Amino acid sequence: MADKEGFKIAKDYQTDVPFAKNGFYVKGMDDVEWGMKNRLSKIFNPKSGNTVMLAFDHGYFMGSTAGLERLDLSIPPIIDNIDVLMGTRGALRSCIPAYYNKGIALRCSGGASMVDEDLSHEVISVSIEDAIRMNASCMAIQTFIGADGEKDSIDNLCKTIDAGNRYGIPTMGVVAVGKEMERTSRFFKLATRILAELGTQIVKTYYCEDFEEITSACPVPIVVAGGKKLPENEALTMAYRAISEGAHGMDMGRNIFQSAHPSVMAKAVSMIVHEKTTDKVAYEFYLNEINS
């Protein structure tokens, strides 16, 4: 076991130095095989290197929620302005037309509900065979670091990584934040690095202070979760800061589908993620579109 004593206290993240291995445009993926690179290119735009995901998998533990009562009506109108659909196999098969040629981040963990209020004991809920049948671009596994279910969720993650590696399907480790877990840069540095070291090809986490240190220390792309519903201008500012500080994408759910104008909001987020538009310009676009 590594000795925790004697490590340097001060850390130098060299946030101004680009990632060293950059032969393939997706961070840290120079040496993966062709098939995995092909799937990653369905997630990350080759020109910007970034992605806009639309998370609508909330029903797997919440049931119907505001804005997602009718998936068949609420999600298809937004799709043109996003890159990746993050959902469950049930929702995708039943509500999303297969002709939408978008990346698929397939939710592959589950097993607890809001009724129980303890989401830290999940299981692998999708087999690798069904992920292949679903043409998944990546498999998403919720991972609890520092929570009661940490060991089991890491076991779920590692089994999924191993299965994905056999068939060239990336795994996205989703950093879970439980009620008793700290939402600090110290925690997110720990959690994102652990998930990357275990072998995930993508890490999804939350934005926080010192975020450029988190993205610098994580050797694979970080996608930022939108989190709770914010006013549109605040959500766009968060997106701008996250991308400016090294994130390679936004995975917004409630901040898009609960917006009064979901399709316009998705386009405004895309402008920031892919065109390096400022949050001010993106919000002006949003206001102009809804008032025109």
C-alpha cells in the first residue's frame, strides 16, 4: 500500500500547459483502437473537441419529472441542437426515433429510487450485449466516491470498463454527489482522478471553484453536469466558465428541458461549447430568439 505520509502539500497543476499527448483530438485517447475512437467522434465534435449532451435519464430513479412527463413530445424538438442523447434504453427505444443520428450515452446503472433516498447502491442495469444492440457511443455508470456504496459502484464501473474495452465502447464515469458528500474542489479532484485512473474514457462531474485544476489533473475529457435548474443567464455563465477552464462538454438536462424555450436554450449552450461564444453573447442570442 502506498504510504500517504511524505507527499508534497503544494501541488502544481500547470493549468497553462496543454495536455502532452494530442495525436487524437479527444484527450488521453491517442492509443485506443479505431472502433473506440470512432464512437468517441460521435460524442466529441472533431472541430471543437467538445460536446453538448442532453441528459433525460432522470426517470430511472425519479419517475416522471417536470419537463419529462412526455418524453415522446419533449425530447425530439430539442435534438437538432445537441450532440449526444443521454438516456435509458427504455426511453430511447420507446420515445426517440432511431433516425436521429446522434451519439448515445446509455445509462447502464440503476437500482434505487427517490422513495428509498439512498442512491448509492446501484447495480449494472444493462448488459454489454444490449449496449451493442443499442449502438451505444458510451456507457454511463454512476460512481459514488466517499459514500457508503463506494466499493460496489466502483465494482460496477470496472466491470463495465472491462466489457466496453472488449468491444470498443467507451465508459463514462458519472461522479455522484450524495447528501452527506462535500461539493468542493478537493472532493472533485479526488473523484475525477480516481475514475480516470480506473480506466474511464470520459468523466462527468460538477463545476466548482478551482475547476481548471480539476481538468488539468484529469487525463481524460471532463463533461460538466448542468445540475439543478438555474435562470438561463446563470446556466450559460456556468457553461462558459466550465468550457473556458478546460471542460470538454456540457451535459445539461433540467437547464434545457425545463427552460421555457428548450430548443433555443440548447442552441445557446451549443454556441458556447462549440463556437467559444461568451455567456453574454449566448444570452443575448437567447433573448433575441424568444422575443423575435
